[in-house]
Amino acid sequence: MKYYILLLFSFTTLFSQNKIALKTGDIIFQKMNCGELCDAIHAVTDGYKNNDFSHLGLVYIKNDTTYIIEAAGNNVRMVLLEDFSKNTKTNMFVGRLKKKHQKLIPQAIDFCLTQIGVAYDDEYLYNNDKYYCSELIYDAFLDAYKKPFFSLTPMTFKEPNSNTFFKVWVDYYSTLNTKIPEGELGCNPGGISKSNKLRIIGTL
């Protein structure tokens, strides 16, 4: 009997440690289920502790309801956490700004709210009046900080250690009738997850 009580206590403690009370301004990182496009993203980007991330969203709690502001689908939008969670079958990682940076959160949230309805940036080009997921977060904190807060790095759409573009990207940009923006500056969820401006506090 004593063994079972101890085992139950261990499971209860583990559950309690993993339960995270989300706060407005937290950033949730996901490994999305989007097939070959996500596979190509994971192959050339690196996330926190080598985890693969292909999407992120910003937590916004209003009237005790947890929303996620994200650039996804056709535009920037605000969705319930439950709906955001349906993008993945794996744990989502929660990043929280370090205390000295948390004063930036209200303005970053305000920026994101004003972008709701802005078209999704399916070309993944920075500063073209559209947004993909990490680009929205980059600009939100740029607006709040008044200078770059997260980092932009050259993007690649080529298979690792080769000069060959992933076929899925060739087909994707061919459909858009535009060139692949190889080497252009951009950002990605993995890179933001490793920023020294935040810490990963656990998973959902």
C-alpha cells in the first residue's frame, strides 16, 4: 500500500511540475503537421535543445480566456488556445521573456492586435506589408523595443550541405510565380526559441 501511495505522489508531483500557468506575452512554439514543407523547415532550422519548430503564436489572455495571436492561414488572427493546439500532435514549448524585458509585452500585444486581418506572407519576405508567424513576433517586439529585439538571419531553402533546393520549395514558389528568396533576411520559430531574451519554461 505504501508503494502505491508513493507512486501516486510521484505522478501527481510530475503533473504539477509540467502544468504551466500561461501569461500574456508568452510565446508558444509548435512542431506543426504540414507535411513536406514543415519537414524542409525543420531540416534547415534549429530550435531550443534541437527541437523542431515550424510555427509560433503569442499568448493573449482576455477575460480569463486564453487566446493565441498568430499569422496563419490567410491572415493575422486571434484563436483560442484549444484551436491553436490542434496544429500539432507533439508537446508545445512555452517561452517567457526574461523579467527585464517583460515591460515590452503590452506594446507588443497592442501591435499584434492592430495587425489582425493583415494578409499572410506566403512569400516569406520581410517588410512586404504581410506577415508569416515569426515575422509578426519579430516586428511586434521591434515596435516595442524601438530597435531589433530578436534576430534576422539569411534564409535558406536548400537541402543541408548541398546547393540543391528542396523540391517542395521549388514547386511552392513556382505556384506563386516568384523566385525563391534564398539568402534574404528572415526569422523562424526555432531561432526565436533560442533567443537569450527569453527562457523556455516548460511544455503544454
